[in-house]
Amino acid sequence: MLSRETISCGGYRWMYFPAAASSTHAILLVGQSRGVLVRACAGYFHALGCAFLAIPPAQNGQADPGLHSFPLECVEAALDWLRGRGVRSFGIMGASATGMLALTIAAHLPVFSLVLAYTPSDFVMQGYYNGKKGGGISEWPAPNESTLSRKGQPVPYAPFGLSPEEYHALCYGKATKDAGELTGLPLFAHVEALGIPENARIPVENIAGKLMLFGAAAQFGIFFTFSLAALLGFPIKDAAAIGIIGAADGPTAIFMANF
């Protein structure tokens, strides 16, 4: 049975999913604490005998949604809290912007034996807000803020160089949708055209453990289908088998199986 606890410690807060039995292994999911991805991943690692800790992006009393000035100290506090519960081996994961977050944290805190990053950028981005802003804008840059901070200072980042209106149009505007682009691709292309500061590049060579990177093509279908099957109550191994159908060749596999 998957249980969860809301943890508050040192001004930070997390969602903790303990292992069924005492475990020395834990996986941290950064930048999210609820939703399909959190429940599916918690269930998967629970079946493997690992504890799971989900860390929301807003910390230190932040009320603003989005991803900006996420404190590395929050992860350090989470690691210390888990060590107090007997955990000795750590992994970290994230997807998209939080995949970048996971890479950067692992590069600055080389204690993770496993790093899972789904479609991350290779540079630290400027922070951003989510919410409602005039003109139908739902996401916009956080002025002078990195996505991460350490000791109250921004981790070096690549600025967007865009107004809120320009940012929203580039990521979510009609031209982007008509071209069938993924939301982040035009933004990344724009930032790269501006020139990425060398100190904003993520020093992945500092990551101590194994690193697994996932793209956004067939792999997305696998993880989405796996997550959905797990939420519907299928055992983890069955959900993994069902997930294969979510890959690019899944429809072909179904078609050929009828012969």
C-alpha cells in the first residue's frame, strides 16, 4: 500500500512516500509534488523497495508558482532528513525544466548515484512564473532570477532576453502551434542564438553517479502509457509491458500480432 506524508523541515516542505520496509535507497523528484507523474513514479520505486521524496518548486514561503530561485539548500536539507531515516544511497530525477534542475543539482551536489533527466536543457535557464497576467499571458520570465539559487545568490543562467509578451508568444503562440513545435524548442533556439554564457552550462562532468538522459520522441509514449497503466492499477511489471505499446512502433506491433 502506497502511503505518503507531508514533511516540513527547516522552512522547506516535501511529499514523502516511504518504502514498504526499511530501505537505504531513496529517489528525489525535484520541481513537482503532485500529479500523474509523481504518483506513477512513487508507485514504481515503491515496488522496487525505494523511498520516494517529491519536492515542489516553491520553497522558503514562496507563493509564486513557476520555477525561479529554487534553493539548492532545500535539497541539501532533504538529503540530511533522509539520512536521519537511514537512507544512504540517493537518486534524483526530473522532466523538462525540472530535468535541467536535476542535472544542475547533481552537478553541484555530487552525492547522487543515479540521475534520470527527461528532455533537459544543457544550460541553466532564467527563472519563470506561471499564473495569470494581463493579455492572456500564463507564463513569463522572472526578472533577474535564475531557476536556482545557492546561498541567496542566483546560479549563473542564460537569460531569455524577452518581454513577457514575447516569451509567451514564442512558447505558446499560434505560430509555434501551427509549426507543431514542442513548447520549449523555439525558446531554446532563441536563447542559443543570443549566446549561452559559459558559466551557465551545466557541468555534467561533475556528476558522480550514473546519468540517464531521455528524449521526447518514442520514449514519451512509453512513459505516458506506463504511468497510465500504473494508475489504473496494473502491477508494475505489467504496466511496464503495456508501456511498450506506447512507443513509436506500438501500433505496428499490435497490427502484426493480429496475424
